[in-house]
Amino acid sequence: MKFEQFQSGFYKPQLQYKSFLPTRINLEWSWDDPRINVLLEKATQALGELNAFSLIVPDVDLYIHMHILKEANTSSRIEGTKTEMDEAVLDEASILPERRDDWREVQNYVMAMNAAIDALKNLPLSLRLIRKTHEILMQGARGKRKTPGEFRHSQNWIGGASLADAAFIPPHHEDLPDLLSDLEAFWHNGSIQVPHLIRCALSHYQFETIHPFLDGNGRIGRLLIPLYLISHGLLSKPSLYLSAHLEKHRGAYYDALTRVRESNDIGLWVRFFLQAMIETTAHGKQTFQRILTLRQELEKRIVSLGRSAENARKLIHRLYREPAISINGTMELLRIEYAPAGRLVGKLVDMGLLEEVTGNQRNRSYLFGRYLDVFRDKNEIA
């Protein structure tokens, strides 16, 4: 199928509305647009460079946790949550009661992502894995009525208050089995010659068009991108996530998806996706570089603490994975008494490495602010 000849699908009459039935995508794909060739080459090279970073950075798994948390927070924010990164790293007791539902959604995303990535060690990317990931994502009060882990058995819609004024009506639930089987087959079809980044772009479009769950489709669809790349060996570590780019360019993102359905312009969507890959991988490499620079700087500064240096080093090592700590947490980590734990935390505060964020007299929480700066929004690519 040539991009230029692609027909996206048609609107299928139902009882009182029409649902969109997309064309299946498990096909041999080609295109005439030279812009796609150039972008594909750049994106493939950039992804390889980012993957190389994740292989050579010391203790990379410490930092991957923060990559995952950043993605969870940003992807959830696209769907309307209000949690900021400074809140996302805290424990639930430190979160204001009125913000805890949003906080839990972010934590669910982290758990879902970690479970999916772990499952890929033994299982291929599959509909079964996607359902399990959705089950974890939607657990809790907000998602319990959205049939967690199950593909929908009723019609859903996007935009508007009802089917009557919906902006888009995905395929009828009776069409889901064939469409989803086609999508899963496309992920693993070795008899067609389609580059993985093109497959990834088409898979994301198709998943969002099918909208197979009652809720959580946007988050699962975005999570599908790194899962595909990891499952096919393009990434060794889950170090690339597009949500920050998609949030920043949200209008263009939705427009590109809509243009496929309305105007058959699959080429526009693929170009948008590849450009997002290029810019996101550039930011990912910049993030690793900033982490290495910070790590080298702190190694030099910690030496000045004398006899406290070794405990400070252990504490900082823990903070690279989870950049929030309390004095009690410091006691447990280092197996020391309250007074020396408090003095060590105080020294790191005086050095500008930790900042107290709760304002409490007791049970204070401290953030590793210099490290969090690497992942805060002000450092995103424009």
C-alpha cells in the first residue's frame, strides 16, 4: 500500500449514528515522498545514538526510573491530571488530599509501565500484554467502572457530551476483534518489508483510531511506542518517551491524526511522528549529558564533607532513583541514628542539593532539586 493511495476507512451506519471503520494496516507499505526518507534516516540515527547513551552511562537504571516517572506524569497530564514532577516523587502522605487522585493516576502509570517492560523480557508485544497494562493503569477509584483490562463491549466517542455531538466516533465494538488482530499481526509480520519506525507510527495511529478501551486509550497508545521499540530491539532501556513533545505540540498532534481519517493523509502523520522522534531523542541525549555533568560535579563537592562523605555518597546514589527523602528515610537507608541523619541532611540542604518542601515542623520531606531540574518542564525542547 502506497501512502499516496491510502484510504483511511469509512463511516459505518449504526442505529442512530455512524462509527468510523478504519482500513487494516497489516500490509506492505511504501511511499514516494522523499521527505519521509530523510526524516526516517535522521530518526533512526538519533534513536541509535540515544540507545548508545543508555548502554554507556554508569548505573543507568538509577536514572531510567525518573525517565519513566517523567513520562507517566506528562502522559497523564495530557489527559487532565494536575500533578507536577515535584509532587510525583513524593509519597502519598505528603500530597494534599484534594490532589491525591491525580497523584495515584501517575503512580498507576509508573506501575503499568514497569510491569509491561518487565513482561517484555519473557513475552512478545501482544494484545494480552496491552490488556494487562491497562488493568494496572486503571486500578483504583477513577478507573474501576471503566472495565480495567478489558476491551470495550460498547460504543465510545471522542469529544462532545454524547454520540450526537461527538467529534469522532471510533469503530463499533463488534469490529474490534478483527481490527485488533490485524494490529497485533502487523507488529510481528516478518513477511513484509516495513521499517520499524514506520510500523511504530502506523501502530500508534491505528490504536488511537480503534480506541479499544472505554478509557485510558491515549496513555496506553503513547506507552505502546516505547514498548514496540524495546520489543523489537531498537531500545535496550526505556529511555525514550514522546509525551512531552506531544503535549507541547498537542494541537498539531491531534490535527495530524485527524487529517488521516478525514483526508487520507497518512504521510503527514508519519512525518509528524518521525520529527517527534528526532526532537525527543535529542532531548533524551541532552538529559543523559546533564545527568553525567551533575554527577561529576557532586562527586567533587561531596569530598568536602570529610567523614560524612561516604554516607552522603550513598544517600545521593539513592536519590538518583527516587529524589525525595526524609530524615527517617535517611536513618533507614544508612542505618544511623536520628541526630547524625538530621545533620547529614542539613549539610546537603546548606550545599543547595536538598530542599525542604513540606513546610512541616515534623515529618519533613526533602527533594533533590538539582537533579529534578533535569526533568522539570523548563528543560523541554521548544
